Amino acid sequence: MTTQHTPEYKTWDRFTQLEFLKDTTSEQFQRTLLDQIVSSMSDEEFTETYEYITRMHDMPRDYEQLEQQAPSPA
């Protein structure tokens, strides 16, 4: 009978995994990391994340909201 070995990274939370990537990759790779993460997500997954980020930072979600939040010219 063979025992299954769990790879170390599967025991880490997402923050530890991210730290590992940041510690072991080049600056060039890190500059594209966000694009790579977004590319790996479905539209639905990204929309949930987008809504969370914009809500938590009180940011407009689109140009219409951005325009509504812009100060009126004096």
C-alpha cells in the first residue's frame, strides 16, 4: 500500500503561496503576476473579486459611476 504525500504548497494558504512566488521569481514575472492571475479566472470569478475590491475601497465600478463621483465644475 502506497501512502499519498501532500505537496507542501497544498498545505499553505493563498498568502503564503503568494509570498513564495514573490520570493522566488524575477521582478519581470512579478509585474505580470496580476495579469496571469486574472487570466486564470473565469469572468464570474473575476467579477466577484472586482466587486469586492471596489466595494472595500469605495471605488467606482465603471465610467458611469466615476462620472457621478466627479466633482462638479465650479
